[in-house]
Amino acid sequence: MARHVMRLPDLGEGTVSAEVIAWKVAVGDFVREDAALVEMATDKAVVEVPSPVSGRVLSITGVPGEVIAVGAELAAFELDESVSTAVAETVTPTPPRVRTSPAVRRRAHEAGVDLTRIRGSGPGGRILAADLEQPQTALQDVEEIPLRGIRRKIAERMVTAKREAPHFAYVEEVDVTALEALRQRLNASSAHGLTYLPFIARALINVLREFPQCNAHFDASRQVLRRYRAVHLGVATQTPDGLKVPVVHDAARHDLLALTREIRRVTEAARDGTASRAMLGGSTITITSLGKLGGIVSTPILNLPEVAIIGINKAVERVVAEDGRIAIRRMMNLSSSFDHRFVDGYDAAAMIQALKTQLEQPECIFTE
């Protein structure tokens, strides 16, 4: 009987390692070629790795949460064409072993206490009699969630961004009364369901022609700032797995309606887990918005290696002074962050002011 060793394959986009999320098989199971073997998390997404062969699983490497290097052994199989899935064995997971004495086990059983939910104070976590006397409400009411998968990647990226990039924020209020009127007129005449996002995205694409230093990446390994002619627009999107940034590549080639459709397509793919790795990478600048939850001001964290991120706060009607009179206008704040190593305060302010002009005079959005 032949033995086959499977090594973690390259999962794309220069991935050098991936995190084990969940095994779909156990040692002793028989698996068919291309059957789901394990879920692994890269920097961009959770991917399902298939079995390369048909055979019985001899060993697996890595528990959930463990990071495996590309090329390292992931699993080993015993190849035997005569083995049938009809007689494949199912391995029952071994329950966690509780370290304690028979007397403590008896007392716990009589009291209806689950020993697996008690943190022992004895050597090596051994549960002592005194531990049964401690109030257990705190332990029973607390859910411990391991930091794994996409959530761990998000946490690592946020820490890296704050540590490596000196952020500075710039906040400006924008009168979107005219933009709101235009949006309502367009929605009344069609079923496009336009939100503010595609208008802001289209306006941002326009102003980046004048401020290319904000549509850039910093390559830390080469100490080079890379400015992009094309705008690859990242749209920060909340998903069941956490925050993802799907990308509308070469966004400038889309008119307003096409841009609306593309934003909807990539964000829906991110939410339902069907986004490809290419769809989740390569952004040159990001827009982030909490919609109606957007609050008054936010301080978004850069999506490295980008050097700018545009934050959208909610639009509300406010009383403002207008030509010496009191007026009710629809106002919205833009809360944006920049990497101060490459974007000076003057340039950031000038770019946001140019964006403000486009949004307050929405006919400018459609002028090349």
C-alpha cells in the first residue's frame, strides 16, 4: 500500500502560510479525490482545500488556529484502491480529559456540575474540591471565542497598520442637499436604487487625477511609493466573517450606473463568501461607510499598503447658516485618514475640498 504526503499548496497572491480553520476529515476516514479536506484562511479569504488523492487519512497537521507554511506537510494518506467508502470508519472525537480526583468527580456528578466548564486552580489545571465551591456563574455565562481565521487576519492587519503607518485624520462637512435631490430624481425614474456610495466613488475617481499621491501603495520591502494611474477602488464591507475589502478594478471605466452595479456585485460576493481572491485584492484606495450607522465622525484605519482611506458618515438634516439666514440642509461628514509619510496635510485637505466641491455641485461628477 502506497503512502502519499500532501503539502500545503500555494493558495495564490504570494501566500507563504495559511491558518487552519476546520478539518473536514479525521484520521482513519476514507476520502475521495477532490473531496473537501480542510478550510484554510489566507490574508484575503477562507478557502477550502481539496484532497489530491483517494485514500485513508493517516495523519493531519495543525489544529484550528495553527498557521502552516506553504510546502509543509498537511496530511498523509494510505492509497488503497480496494478500500470503499461504504466501509470507511468514522472516528468519534475524544472528549476533553478533565484532571481531578474520583471524589471530586463524584461530588460534581451529584451536584450536576459539568467539570469541562470549570477552570482548575491546581497544578496543571487540576480541578480541586475548592473549585467546586467557587461561583460558577461567571464561567458558565462567558463564551470564549478563539481568535482565528479572517477575524485574526483583520486583527493582525489593523495592528500592523496602526504601528507602521503614522495616521492623521481630516474631517470635513459636506452639504449634500443637491446630491440628495439628484439621487431621488434618478431613483424615481428607474429601479437602480442609487445610494450615496457610487456618487462619492465617481467623484473620488475624478479628483484623484489631480492628487495621484493619494492613489498609491508603499512598498515597504523596497522603500518605494507606487502611484497608480488606474483607480482600483476598495469598498470596506461588513460580512459574517468580519470586515472584507472587495475591489472594483479600474473603476474609472464605469459610468455611474455601471459603477453602482459593480459595487453591488463585489460587495454581495464578499458577504456570501463567493468572492474570488482576485476580487479581494489589489485596491489602491478604499472607501468605508457604515451607512445609517455612520455617526458624526470616525477615524478609519488605513488598508495597507494604501496611503489613504475615505470614510463616509451618515447624512442628516441640520440647521445651518446660509447667506445670513437660517436654513435646513442635508449635511454629511467625510472622515478620512492618510499616511503622513507620503501625504502632507495640505494635499489631504486640498483633495477632500475638491471632493466636497464635486458632491455639493453634483453636475461636476459627470464632467470629465
